Amino acid sequence: MDLFLHQVLAGLATGGIYACMALAIVMIYQAIDHLNFAQGEMAMFSTFIAWQLMQWGLPYWVAFVATIVISFAAGVLLEQTVLRPLHGAPVLSHIVVFIALFAILNSAAGFIWDYTVKPFPTPFGTQPLFGQGLMSAHDGGMIAVTLIILVLLYLFFRHTRIGLAMRAAAANPASARLVGIRVGWMVALGWGMAAAIGAVAGMLIAPVVFLEPNMMISILLYGFAGAVVGGLTSPLGAVIGGFSVGVIENLAGTFIPYVGREMKLTIALALIVAVLTVKPSGLLGRRVMTRV
């Protein structure tokens, strides 16, 4: 029983990171109707920035907040300079640009900070939480930070004018323009927020997987799994999907024979197939109707 509870709690901790990545993916998908394949590399590059700031002597939480601000500004700038000119371009053009961003950020991180694995500090410590061996303090900290972010995002999108404007711009850009909403800026803000959320995910998972240019590749795949399982049109679904993927892949890797750590990603991909077979739009996704 202790082993089962330990794996569930550990799955919730990593699932919180998947939920952050899934949420960032869904935010960009709702803004431009395309998946950002460079989302993981953006998070990785932001994590390297945080590491560099700490190497220069900044305390952890100062570097943490500064990285979020830098990532937000970089996300807005990226949308304004690279993605906005592609508005209305074919889907393949967006895919090529995202793959190019993936390669550029990965190579730039390797060039600037090299490919050696670097330890990343945790402010929560590695001791068991509350003296129990079921969860480490870092795992508990990951869950707490993730939940705080999710609550803040919920309040932002439900109870602020900018949040409501972003929801309107994502749901119906044409109608949003008619009531005076600057849809272009709402999309840019969405990119900035997605970059900031990805940065948080990178900084929280780095103490576990260690810091190196390829650290977010598998995390991004799990984030895609969470987003697709929950529904690409539902931020809440992305969060639920991310937590679900974290728990399921942890339990499967522990209790299903011959799965182990090497087959965990296969479990996540099989979960996508199983959910989409029953509900193609995801658990909480809405079916999009297009008149032709």
C-alpha cells in the first residue's frame, strides 16, 4: 500500500509539470490553431537563463521570478517578430518554423552552456516531506507551485478584463475585433504566458532530470500526451490530462510487468490512442464544427 501511495504522489508531482507543459501547449493552440513543437526547448532555454542568473550570484527565488519575466517578454517578442508575419500561412509553414525554433534553441543552448549535465538547485530540499518517506520535499514543492499557478491562471481568466479578452479572442477572433479587442495583442500575451509557464515547468523539473539541452524532449512529449488526452480546446482538460498521465505512467512503470522506466513513454502514447478512440476531441475537449 505504501508503494502504491508513493507512486501516486510521485506521479502527481511529475504530472504537475506535464500539466504546466500541456497548459502552455493548449494556450498557443487556442491562439493560432497549431501545436508549438518548440515549447520544450523554450522552457529548457529559460531554465538555462535561471541557472546562469544563479551562477552570477542571484538568490534562487529572485532568479526564478526574473526568468519568468524574461521568458514572458521573449514569448511576446517571438510572436511579434516571427509568428505574426506567418498569419494565414499554410500549416506546413508553421510546422517548419517550429522545428527550426526547436533546432535553433537546442543548438544555441549547447553552444552557450555546452552539453555537459549540470545540477540545478531546489529551494525545497530533498529530504522526505513531514518526515515521511512517501514524498520528497521537492515533489511536494512542485505540486504546491503548480497548484498556485493554476489557481492564479483561473482567477486571471475568470475575473480580469484582460483574461476575459484573451478568452474571447481565442474563442471567436472576428467577434472579439468587433467589440474592440486587439486580438493580435491577445495572441502575443498568450505566447508570453505560455513561455512563462513553460519556464516554471523547466525550473521545477531540472533538479530531477538535471540541466542539459535535451532535458525537455521527453517532458514535452508527456505534455503533448496530457494536452491531447484532456482536449486541445480545454485548459482544464489539459491540466487534468497532465496529472493523469503522470500518475498512470508511474503506476504502470511500477506494477505492470516488463514495462519499467524504459516503456513509460509507450504507456503515455497508448493512453492517447485509447482516449482518442473513445472520444476524438479529448476528455473535456469540444468538437469543432466548420461550415463548408
